[in-house]
Amino acid sequence: MRHVHGRARRAGAALAALLTWAGLLAGAVGCTADGGSGLGSLGKPRAPEDVIAVSPGDGDKGVRPGRTLSVQVSSGRLESVRVVRTQDAQEQPVPGRISADGRRWRPDDGRLALAARYAVDAVAVDGDGHRSARHTTFTTYVPDERFIAYVTPEHRSVVGTGMIVSLGFNREITDRAAVERAVRVSSEPPVEIRPHWFGRDRLDFRPEAYWEPGTEVTVDLRLRDVEGAPGVYGLQYRTVTFTVGRSQVSLVDAEQHTMQVRRDGELLGTVPVTAGAPKHPTYNGKMVVTEMYEVTRMNGSTVGFGGEYDIKDVPHAMRLTETGTFLHGNYWASAATFGEANVSHGCVGLRDEKGGSSDTPAGWFFDRSLVGDVVEVVNSDDKQVAPDNGLGGWNMGWNEWKAGSALK
């Protein structure tokens, strides 16, 4: 009897121990349900979207400018973040960095590109040591209206000392400060270069004095996705470079009917000219050669003179203003006119032959000229040329020029 009773006691003790361990395990599982630690690490990991938050959201469309791209975790840390932007059928990585505490990733440039698709791949470790990976995509707003800038001078051109960088916009710009911030003009050797707005569709840049020969100038346009007017965004990433070839400044004395041509300060030659007649005098002031034609047509009706003239083969023509002032060859006036009388409709004429000849004063000057050369007129009965008529900005004082910036 004693033997049986002992076995019963041992069986009861084993059962009690089993029940105690069962209770401990049940308690451990209960801790996991309450978000505790210990054996809870054996529980089910959270969904990736509950661990890694990405903004803008997955599948968002037409995301507007001003939204911030971010990847973050509330606990744990980010291991890696890779963002790729697809725009104009080209993929580019979006550079960014994870914060020191590992909780947040932000791009280096916070501005979202327009008309683009973004793909985000992030890996994180949560507070319980579980690793999660998340892939999201979103697309940005596609603007209905865009603006571009037409740049003067041409890329890789060699120009004269008076060249002014001029940007003409195809749309009116109302946020001129935003556009101005997106344009940088620099030079080597360095010189101070400042902008000036003419109205809402033109932005010019120049130094205080004419460029030094040999200067290399770079124009960087970063206008892509810049909002120049409500709902109107820029379209360009573009770089234009040009070189200042040499200094040539010519002085036309309308009263003396002469033009002195100076190269690097030295007198290259004096040419007899005819300037504007008393009824149509030539502008005074500094003008810059912006176009050069071996031969061109000049029709008075295009500049308000009706049918007074229409010459289909004007040789050696160089444009000085947008309103039609040219320095050009003249074969229809008598040779005695040049150096003696002013008979033109506002242009500066040099003796030439029909078809043009390099052996005439006009041909000689044309062969020695560049776009960007300066032609200054003095002692004419007309007013001074306006700073926005052609590249007439040299007629404005430096302080007044600088005051034309939208960035105060």
C-alpha cells in the first residue's frame, strides 16, 4: 500500500510541474499580444507599410510641386533607401541621405520634378529586429503650359567685347525672382556679372565694363520645373558657352561723317560714312552687332517707312537695333556722298559695290567684324538708343542696371 501511495505522490508532482510550465508559456504568449519583449520576438512581423512610411503615397498620381519626398520609420532604423526618377524616358538616381538617428531619409534637392515617375525602394529594421522592405511608386503633375528661354549669343560662338547675354522668354514671367535664381552667368577670369529685367519676357546679363578679350563665359539655365507664372513651368536644363575674341569698338561721328575703328584700343582705320538724313536721324549711343549678313533685303514697310525703299540685295549688313538700324554696304548712293552728307533712313552706310566687294570700305569693315562688336554713334540729331533696343544695355549706368534685378 505504501508503494502505491508513493507513486501517486510522484505523479501528482509531475502534473503540477506540467501545469506550472503551461501557465508560464501562456503568460509569455500573452506578453507578446501586449507588445512586450522576450518570446514575443517569435511573433509575426508587422507589414512593411506599417514599418516604413513613404510620402507621397504609393500609387499617387499628379503630385503637385511643393510636396516633400520622405521615407521614415517610427522605430528601429532605415538600412538603405534608393530612389529613381524617370523623366523624358531617362532614369536618374535621386541623391539623398539618411538622418543620423536612422529614422528618416530626405533627398538632397527637395523639389520634385514634374512629369516624372518616382520609384522608392527602402529596407528597414524595426524595433523587434525584423527586417522589412518596401517598394512604392508615384507620378508627378504634368503641366499644360511650359516656358523656354531663347539665349543670345549662340553656343560655342566667338563674340566681340560688347556682347550682352540676353534671354528672351516665350511666355510672360510673373515670378521673375524664381526665374532669375535658376540662371547663372559666370566667367573665367571671374568678373562681376549682374542681371537686368526688361519687362516680363527678357532678362539680360552684363559686367560693369566691356568684356576682356579671351574671357570664357558660361550661361547655366536650370529652368526645368521652375514656376515662372501661375501654372506655367520651365522646360530647360541647358548650358551655353562663348568666348570673347577681341575688343573692337567703332565710333561713328554723324556730324563729321566718319567712323573710327579701334582694335584693342589702337586705331585700325577711319572710314567715310553716311548716317541718317535730317528727317530720319541715326540713334546716338552704344549699339552692339547682333546679326551679320553677306546680303539681305531691306524693305521700308517693315520699319514704318511705307514704300519709300525696297532693296533686295543690300550687301555687308550688320544689325544694330531691333527697330531696324543697320550698318551696311551702300552701292546706290554716289561715291561723293560718303564722308560728306547724311542721306539714309537711320542706318549707317559704307561705300560698297553691287553684290558686295571685300575691296570696298563696307567689305573691309565686314571682314573685320564679329557679332558682339560695339558701334557707338555720336553727334546725331536723334535721341539715345533705348537700353532694350537690341543689346543697348551699355547705355545704362551700372547702378541703374543692377537695380533691374528681381532679387534685392
